[in-house]
Amino acid sequence: MLLVKLQKMFSNDGLVLMWLKSYLSDSSYTVIYAGYTSGKVLIICSVPQGTVLGPLLFILYIAHISDVAAGQC
């Protein structure tokens, strides 16, 4: 959803969109606690945490949330 929004907002069709798609795709996480490791969980809808771009992408992701709530998107 974020990639579609970025494409519509900024008309990114080329290299920048491909780079962002690569950056946001195929993410996963595991949790390690007290010596135990959880299974791998694929992330299908998220913004990377702990990154420089994370806060900016999150702001772009929720920028029009009021329109979605109002049923305008």
C-alpha cells in the first residue's frame, strides 16, 4: 500500500520506486528472549523500525488516514 501511495503522490515510476520496493519487501523478524528464539515471521505491511527512513515513510503512510476513515479513498 505504501508503494502505491508513493507512486501516486510523487509519480515515481523508475529507479526510485524500484529501490523503495526492494527496501520494503521481504522483511521478517525473530525474537530472542532468555536464550530462546522464536520462529521467523514475515512482515507484509510495515515500515522498517530503527532506520533513518522509517519515521518519514510512516508519516507518508498515514498522511491521508482521515480520508480513509471518511471513506474518500
